[in-house]
Amino acid sequence: MARGRYYEGLCAFCYKCVEACPNDAIKICEGGSSEILRQKCDNCGECTEVCPQQAKTVFGRYCTVDEALDITKKDGAFYRRSRGGITLGGGEPLAQPVFVKELLKRAKDEYGFHTAIETSGYAKPSIITHVLEHVDFVFCDLKHIDLHRHLELTGVSNELILSNIKLIVDKITGAGKELVIRTLIVPALNDQMDNLLGIASFVKSLGDYAKVELLPYHELGVPKYRALGRKYPLEGMGIKPPSKQYVDRLKEILIRERINVIKT
């Protein structure tokens, strides 16, 4: 869904947005910056039209499969030369399964694009099965191996995710498709040794069909949350991105466990 965002660092404090807003949804704050009153804002975009610095923009928009393909097919020649293609990420793409399936199907059938998807794996197995028909490469998250800890961290159990990863492995076996299990390393939340070894044990149980990628936590989302008027979930917890040396040590542990660790 579209949502207005405001980058104070770009603002010229001209207040043209305040004058243009039809819903009185922009308030001038102490110090000169402005605030979008979310309860009044309907994301009409009037403020973005008059902002000379693009400090106010609308993030996200609705589009059709045809519109999405019109954008991607412009780079078709590059995809064919590089053997690249399109990747659907998120949010969670499988939350829009009808759109995603049609887009991937047509991207392959009409243009021969290589297709990939980034997913949390938290979806109905039937959705996984139908979408996977048109996907060459799957990136699937596994945030924590322990059921209860996963529930604490994400709000849902990992049982469906683990089951779906096994389903994906079953579907890609002999089909020329690839699976990478991605684990985001967040210090103090999921970087414990028992979690790492538990993930390694699970991956080994899948045979030779899954690779693992460790992604270090970063703070690039902080200004985006601020621009959208939302509180950053890890704010005030003192969690900082892990060093490259630390992540490399964790990779070495997985490699010693005979896990195929990659970087994409």
C-alpha cells in the first residue's frame, strides 16, 4: 500500500506541502521541520507534487502485471547477455500469490527471463507449490531454528517455514532449480552457537540441495522507518551491526560443519 514519507534532511522548509495538502495532514513542528499526521493522510500525493527538494514522496504504488512487465522487459537484452533475470522481494511477495504467480509465469513464458524470489517461507504450502513452478532460484529466510525463540522474535512459529523448506527441496530436486537459505545475523538475538549449529544440522538433513548465506544485520532501514513515521523495532536495544570478522568466523563454523556457505 502506498504511504507518504518525509526526509527532513532534504527539506527546504518552504512549507508548500502544508499549503497543498487538502486534508490538513501536515503539521509544522518546533524547529521548523514538518510531520505527516498519519490519521489524516490519505496518500493522495499532492504534497509530493509541490515539493522542490523531493523531501516528501509516496512510497509504493499499485501496478498490474502488464505494468511490471513493461518495466522489466526494457532490460531484457541485458538479462539474456548476462544470464540474469528478475527477483521478487519484499515485504513478502507470497502475500500476493495471484499477482506473483502470473508475473513470474509470463516473465518466463513470454520473455524467457530467469526468475528468483525472496521469501520468509511463511505461506500456505499450496502457494509455495504453485509459485515454485515458475521460479528458478529461491531465497528463503530462516531466522532461528528454535520454535519458541522464533515465535518470540517474529511473532510466529517456524514450523510452517521448516516444512515449506523441505517442500521446496522436494520440488527442486532434479528440476534444475536452486535454493539458498538465508540467515540474518543479529547480535544478541540469533547469533548464539546453538542456533547456528541447529541451522547447520537442519540444512544437512536436506541433502545437497540447499546452500546457506549469512547476512549481517545493518541499520539501513532506520531512516526509512523514520521517514514513514514509524518506530524502528530495535530502537533503544543497543544492537549494532556485527563486524565482517565476526561474520566470517560464523561462516567458518558452518563450513566446518560441511555446509555450503555462499555469498550472493
